[in-house]
Amino acid sequence: MSAVVRQETGDVHQRLVELGLVEELLKEVVRRGQLAFLNCTANHPPQFPGMAAWAETVRALREYVMPLGWERSNDNNYALTVDPGGRIAIAVATGNDGTGSADATPSTNARKGPSTSDAVAENQLQFGFMDRYALPAATSTSSHGNDRRMTWILLIHRATSEVRCELSLPSSIGEDGHIDGWRERVLLGSVPLDGDLVEIVPPPLPDIAVDVRRRS
């Protein structure tokens, strides 16, 4: 089944509202991850900038949505952020150059482990339930007693002049371990890398510093 791709401003806004999220909030999360990436130097181990960006993105996502009732989950060392009803979980991953493009089908850059495989398998069970009862694609809950969780991916790709991102619902993993199929994609646009000052606005929590850095 082809993915539902949401890219029009109104459609993106409405879908995120249904999920309890805001587009600019998610893009601010991506900016914080990118700042962590840019703050690394050649003296860091080669794999650290990507790891730092991923870790800061997970942290930022949690700090922005936990005041809204979301919770963190680290079961089996799988970093998720879970909505108040326990129906939606979000993981963070880097994607290939198809990320954020309506004309391409993105995949994750890194091979995923058993926790992601289990999450995608759970999604597939949900899709079967939704199809059985002919529920609309935007429906995340139902009246049929179905209370299983769906796991979304905040997918991020760092290009030369921008960071593209999308919040997407994975439906399959290839034999190589990369997520390569999606039931739904919510395109969040891009974060430009134009050399201007970056102001990171913190969530309403105590003792959070505001970082202002100049992109290199």
C-alpha cells in the first residue's frame, strides 16, 4: 500500500494536532539536535557527532512534550517518547536523502535492531486491524477495544544546506535491517543552514539554558 504523504500546510497541521504535536515544536527539536552536531569538532571520535545529534534530539523531544503529559520510555534501551494515552510512541532516527521529499521513499541510514523490528511488527498488526474495520488513515484510536501502541519515527536527514525531517509511521523493514516502507508520512519541511545565529528556545522547565551559537 502506498504511503499517505501529508505535505500541505493545513493537512500537516491538522494531522499533528490529532497526534498532540505542533510542527514548529518538532522543528525546534531538530534544530537542537543539529546544534549538538555542529558543536562537535575533528577531535571527537568520528561517530560521535551523529550520536550527539541523535541523543540531543531525543532529549529535546522529551523536554518539549513531557510538560504536555508525554512520558519517556527506555525499555530494552530503546529510546521512545510516549503520549499520555500510551497509543503513540516516537523514536528518532537518521534517514537517507529521500527524507522530507514527497517524490521519494526514504529509508533509515542505520540498520535497526530487534526493538525497532518488534515496533514495526506491532504497527503491522495495527494496520491489519484498521483495514479490517475500514478505519480512516488518520485514526489513531478506535471504539473496537484496540489499545495497542503505534511507533512513529522522527526521521532526520542532514544535507549540505538544510536539515530535512518528517514524522512517519513505518510499515516494513528490509532484509538489510533498514526501514524501507511507510504507512503515513507527515513532512515537516526543512531547517535551513544559512550561517545565521541559532536561538534555541527552551521548554517551560526550570534550569534550562538558552544556547545561542553561530553556525560554521
